[in-house]
Amino acid sequence: MMKKKKALILVNPRSGRIVTRRLAFSFGSDFRDTEYEPFIRLTTGPHDATDVAARLSKDFDLVVCRGGDGTLNETVNGVLEAGVDVPIGYIPAGTTNDFAKSNGIPFDEDAAIRTILEGKPVPQDVGLFGEGRYFCYTASFGLFTKASYATDQHIKNRYGYAAYLMGGAKELLHIETIPLRLDADGEVIEGEYVFGSVTNAYAVGGGVLKFPPDRVRLDDGLMELVLIKKPKNPMDLVRLYTDVQNGVFDEEYVTVRHGKIFLFDFMGASVPWSLDGEFGGETEEVAVQCIRHGIHIMKKTEETP
């Protein structure tokens, strides 16, 4: 009998609307008749997925995580910390799941598992934030950024994407601009902005910001920089919101660049960041760069976002 490969399955019991231990352990039966022998681990709190993946991924042929984008972020950080090129499977069970949308990974749990088992490892770029902290698809600051990680998890589970809008709407009442000097692959950009991000995705924020598919590749060694200035009046705010949802970028308010290395200088201010929807710390200066083919994601290549 051929020796089975080993799959480490990390399950976040807090993500999604209905999660129980029995559901988590049902993954054992899903993988039982496959080429993989499953080893299932429930995460116990923040950073646990990172710690477990960092310690154990070198001993496995596949690492799977079930949870939201934050759980995926932790898992990827752990795998990269371990320094192994083990394929990663994703079973989305969070609120927005932007990474899954960009990669054509189904939201249906059974379909997502089939994608892992029937797909193949596809190289994908990741971002490096500062030294030693990675993100899968977006690092952002400013408007709506706080809402992504400050909204209570129970509210996210109950109201889904609307929870982010509820949290972000409060910020609209107190929009403050952030002075910034930025070096984008040698081009210097200066101004005051209400939002900024470095992204490797077709859409972020549950679709608040979308890129035309022909302007983005997930494996080209480049990431997309977006900087948004403060609208002059409520009508411009509405128009700006509608435009970015449709992948239209008015240069009066929106700066978009494609690049490898972005050096942010917030002119002495300490600015909070969100990495894949989770709090990423505060910085006055930080380098954000693209790591080409940093990970391999299990997916069916014929599926398009």
C-alpha cells in the first residue's frame, strides 16, 4: 500500500456563523479516502495558527486552514516562518473572504475541499510588511481600515459584510487626512490621503475597491498601490465610492501604481495598519514589498475570479 501524504488542517472555531467541534472534526471524513492522512487542529486564539504552522508545517505535505482572511494570514505567516514551500489550501469561512474571491475559491465548504483535493499548487505573490510580517493580499491604512479589525467578531458573524460598512460609516464623520511621502520603485509621491493600500487582489474590502481583471496579476512580482485623497464635498464622496467599486479611478482623487517596493514615510505620525483585515501595528515609516511566488495555493486553474 502506498504511504499516504500528510495534511495539517487548522480550523478557526470563531470564524463563520455556525461552527462546532463536530463540524471541525468532520474534515477527517472528507480527507479519509484521499491521498492525504488528515491531522486536525483547532486554533485556540490569536496567533495560534501561526505558531502551529511554524512548528509543524515542515512535517506535512499540505497545510489547510479553515477560517477567515485573518486565519489564512496567520497560517501563511507560519509556513513562511518555517521556511518551507508546502502547498496551502484555503476553506473560507469568514466575513468578506477577499482572498477566496480573487482566487476563485468557492465559499461552499464541500466545494472548497474539492478544490483543494482536485486542484494543484499555483504560485502566488505575497507582501512583506516591514521585517518578518507577511500579508496575503492587502496592507492598508486610513479610512475603513480600523473597521476591518475593530468590529466585534460576533457582529461580523451576524451581519457579514454590512458590519464593515457600519464600522466604516462612523469614520466618515471624522475623516482626517494623513500626510505621506512615498517612494514607489523610485518615484516619489507626496500628499495628504484618507486611505492607502498595497494590494495583490482583484477586490478588497468585500468589493469596496475593485481592479479591472486585466490590470492585475497575482503572480507577476508586482503589487498595486492605491492612494485616495479626501473628497471636497459629499457628492464627490458618493461619486468616488461608486467609481472605485466599479474599477474606475479618477486621478483627481485616486493614485494607482504597480510596483515591487513601496517606502512609506508618514512625516512623524504613527499610523495604524490593517494586514488582511487584522490589526498590523502602527508605524511612522515602513517598507512594503512584493515577494514573487512566495506561496503556493491549491486551486483549480480553469476557475477565474
